[in-house]
Amino acid sequence: MPSHARQNFLINISKVFSSIGILSTTLLALLPGSAHALPAFARQTGQNCVSCHAGGQFPELTPYGRLFKLTGYSLGERTIPLSVMGVASYSNVRNTSKSDEPAADFQKNNSLVFASGSLFIAGKVTDNIGAFSQITYDNYASQSTDGKFHGHTQADNIDVRYADRFISDNRDLIFGFSLNNNPSITDPWNSAAAWMQYVPVPSPSSYQFVDGNAPYPGFGSGGNIAGLNAYLYWNQTVYAELGFYQTANHGLSFLSAGVASADKTRLQGSNNPYWRLALSHEWGPHNLMVGTSGMIAHVYDAGSNTADPNNLGRFRNVGIDTQYQYLLDPHAVTVQMSYMKQKQKYSSNTLNGDPSPYFLADGTTPVAAYNASDTSNIFRTKVSYIYQAKYGGSLSFFNHTGSINTLNQSSGFDSNGQITSTDPLGTNITSTRVSGNLSGNPATRGFTYEAFWTPEQHVRVGAQYTAYSRFNGAKDNYDGFGRNASDNNTFFLYVWGAY
């Protein structure tokens, strides 16, 4: 890094730490000094953070936290079911020079921003009914042509439950039902797709490479849908869950409230099953889980006519995961590993639509036709350690591989054998810088290093560095404009407060 660039970077970092210090001090002054966990549930149970969360860190759950979730968020006494959360953050992308418009490709780079906020309506309704619901405001949800950002609010994660428990000398059975809008939000270990990514990710494009946007195992259906799931947990050993999902419309439209019509996930009927099976064992301060999950989802192309069956595609996901925890004050160790295989079958209209505009390097030979289906494999692992529920760190590794498909290609040669984002010769064929994919290969791999501090249990200050060794199928020149995977390495600072 040139000396002047290094000097500017250090100046920006010093400003950010100064701003974060002021913000943290302000939050600490405003928050009460009580020893309670995430407010709505903490007021209800009267428990400390570390009772429900490993080392007090959301969202990794302890055995007691899992019990609270499995029994329908109904342990304890009814109280005010409201909490709020806010995130301020800063990002620095390693290289912003290989871009036509750095201000657009790296919005708010080297700037401290208030990223988002959430309102939680959560807690006990009756002895058998409880809820967790999150409504999120995104301060940078959209941008007008004059460059001004506009905020937007929409339903986020929603999980409404009925549960009961039967205990005898040789039996401990918990069973329940969940109405929810996100497959795997119901997971008791919070190690599945909906929860493994936990730090809220801001929308400005300078955050496109932070850990929260790196590959995570997930389900092709996405969220903002409506599911009814039944589950049981037997002798604190065997967990089984089965659910079916449909479009969140009509009486269930509150599960996708605020999501634009064109962005809503639309499923065919309710024949979209999700399943989860896990074995768990606890001994002393240790607990271990090994599990599997999967889903089949029949999904219409985004914004398409659902009356046309040719707009219908299908996702099939099958995954395995495991989690080990060691919880003995003042130490908390969590190790998570998750793997998901996804096969996507494209709709007929997608395959029969406009062919790829790109050519081989000779400028005359078209690239290969689209694949009828794709297979992707995502592996993710994380090791975290927390001391005294205050000081902690984690190391994550992610690896995404899959089939090569020209349908996923967003950069390539035009009919003159050139790669250009400005189309100077009028070929009507352009390529995408920074986020472009020259090969149609999804391969992405890297590590995320994190350190965090919880000065007061309602405030968390963290720093992450995400480093890529492969991005969009290549180590070097993945977009055709000379951008390398390591150019996307990103430093991310955040202050996360909740009350």
C-alpha cells in the first residue's frame, strides 16, 4: 500500500475508533446496569445472558436457552414483550481502484454509518404459547438517481409457537408447533442456516464482501414465506421436526409484511417440505449435537406470472451439521460445522429465454448453452472462544463450490473479442466490474477473523477481517477486468446495542 494511502487509511481508522468510542460510551450511559440478557426474554425469565447464550453472545444457545426456545418462549412470567436493537458500523475494502464508479461500487466505504435497527415483539403469551418476532428498519434499503438513500421497514424473522412438556421417571418429552416465515429459524441450536450468520449486514455496497455476505449454508426458498412445523424433543437426546411451506399471502401476509410484491418468494401450493433431525448429548460442561436438515421448494421465478407453470423452478437442499460446546465459567467454547448441498432446477422460461450474450475470446463462438440445473456445495465452520462473557474471538472458514453455468456469467467477451463495461463499439454487450463473474463458476473461499468485546451485556463492539483466496471461480481476474479475490478483503467494525 502506498505511503499516502496507508496514511489516509490510518487517519480513517482513528476517526472510526474515536466515533465508536463515543457511541459506546453513550450507549453504556443510557443502558441500565442490571444483569439481564436480551431484554424481552430476560425480563420474562430473570436470567443472566450466559444462562441462554454461550458466553452471553447471541445467537449461540446454551442447553437452557434451547429449552426456553423449545418450550415456546413461555418460561417465566409475562412482562413487557418489547426490545429494540441498533447497529452502527464501518467498512474498508482493500482495493477500490478497479471500478468505473467507486462511489457506487463501494458506497459508504471508510464511513461510519447507522446501518439498521430492529423492534422485537417477543415473549410469553400463555403457559403454552409464545413468540419471537422481529421487524427491521434498513437505513440504506434503496437509493434514488440523485444518490440519496432511503430507509425501509419490513418483517424479519417471525416464530410463533405452541409447546408442551411431559416429564415422568423415564421420559422427558417436549412437543410443539411453530408458525414461522423462514426455514430453520426454529432450530434449537441456532447453528442452522437462519442463525449461523449473526452480525447484521448493512446494505451499502462497501459491505458486499463482509463475512455476513460470504457463502453460508442455506435453503433455496429463502425467507418471507409461511410455514407450519411440528417438532418433538425426546429425553433431551432426539430432536425431530417436519414442516410445510407456502407463499405468505392472504391471512399469512403478515409474515412478509413490507416486502415489495416483486421481491416476495412465491411457492407452488404447500408441497414444500422442510425437515430437521438431530441427536444431542450432554456430559458435565460439554454438549454435542450431530444433525441433518433439508428442504424441497417449488419456487416461481422472481416477479413472474405464477399462473404460468413454465415460470416454476425447484430447489432441493440436503445438509449435515454439528456443534460442540464447552461451557464452564469463565470459559465458553463453541465449534460449529455445517455443509449444505443444493440442486437447483431452472424453469422452462429461464432456459428458453434470451441466450447468453457472451462469446469466447475469438468474438465469434458463443459460450455454452445454459445448464438445465446446477449443483452447489457450501461448507462453513467456526470456532469461537469467550472469556468472562466479555472478551472473545472467532475464526471462520467458508468454501463454496459448484457446477459451472453460463447462466451465472455476468462478464465475458463481446463480438469484438473485448471485455468492456462501457460498450464503446456499440455491441450491446457489457460486463460487470467488481461483482462480475467471468467463468460462471461460483467457487468462493476464505477466512474471517473476529475479535469482540462486551463492556456491558447490552453492547457488543466487534472487528472482523474477511480474507478471500478465491471469488467467483478464480483467484485472479475473476471479473475480466483484473480484479483479484484478495482485492475484496474487507475490514469491518461494528457496535451492536440492544435493550
